Amino acid sequence: MTMKTRLLLAGIALAGIAAFILSAGPSQASFLGDDLPAVVKKIAGEIKKGNAAEAKKLSAATVKNNKLIDEMSDLMHMYRPTDKGGLGIENDLKKANAKNAEEVANLVRAMAELTAAKGWAEPKGKRTKKAWNDFADEMRSAADGLAKAKTDKAATEAAGKVLNSCTRCHSVFKDS
Ligand code: HEC
């Protein structure tokens, strides 16, 4: 085999690998469907199992799929009550207890993952990309605390910290 042939074969192999990687994107996005609450639960499930990498991968695919998240409000809507098409996360945080703490915490961690993956696209004044990611991190850390809560009192306190992180981000990024 000449050097040229070898290089050519290597090139073909690389192109094949690239095509394979590219084709994995859209097929995964379509497998996610168009039911955002179900996808957030799925990501929370991966976090529960300790599959942080899979949760990250699913979140990256989700924010790129405009059938799932077209605008920021589509994502934020998940905090709303279940009868309004959300996951009832805000209400669950307000009545957090030892029993629901881990489950709500995993939903908030999934939301933090999605919030970071979505990112802030239009920096302006205090609304920087870094501030956005810092608030998402703050919410994730607060949720880690909630996941560990073993008593109702600890759950109430930890959930209060999560809700505080919501308010802090809203004070900078939310219009009303
Ligand atoms: C990283 C920043 C950030 C964090 C953290 C955050 N939010 Fe938001 N939230 C926003 C922004 C920005 C909007 C406005 C979205 C829009 O309408 O364009 C919003 C909107 C909302 C809405 C209105 C949704 C709708 O239906 O339009 C609710 C409810 C909400 N947030 C709840 C929460 C709760 C609860 C938490 C914490 C558990 C939280 N948010 C954490 C940035 C954040």
C-alpha cells in the first residue's frame, strides 16, 4: 500500500465515523418526542440512577429540539402546576417534606441541567451568560442539599434555599 492510499483509507474511515456521529443527533432528538414534562422526568430519572453524563447528553439534545423547547418560557413552564401543563415543581417545593425531597430535588437538578444547557443567548447589562450559568449552578447546589434532607424540617429549609435561588435569578433575568 502506498502512503497516499493509506491516507485515503484513513480519510474514508474518518468520514464514516463523522457521518455516524452526525446521524446519531437527529435520531436521538426524534426519540425524545414532543412531551417536555416526560423528558424532564426522564432526565431526573437518569440523575437518580447517578448517570450524570446521560442526563447532560439528554439535556443538550432537548434544548436543541424546538418541538420541546422553542422559547425560554417553554422550559420555565415546567415549574407550573400539573393541571397547567407543568410538573408542579414550585408547589412541591413549597410543601417539601422528608418523603418527597429526593424526587423534587431530582426534578430541580434536571431543570438546572436544562437551564445551563439552554444558556442565555442575549447578554445585556447584568444579564450575562456567566450570571445565567451561576444562577443555574446555585439552584443545582441548593437541590443537592434538598436531596439529602432526611427530616421534614430539613426538607422545608433546603426547599426554601432552592426557592431563594429561583427568586435571585428572576430578579435579574425575568421581566415581570
Ligand atoms: C437561571 C435563571 C432562572 C432560574 C434559576 C429559575 N428561573 Fe424561573 N424564569 C426565568 C426566566 C428568564 C423566566 C421568564 C421566561 C420568559 O417568559 O421568557 C422565568 C419564568 C418562570 C415562570 C413563568 C413560567 C411560564 O409559564 O411562563 C415560573 C413559574 C418560574 N420561572 C418558576 C421558577 C422556579 C420555581 C424556579 C426555581 C425552582 C425558577 N423559576 C428558577 C429564569 C430562571
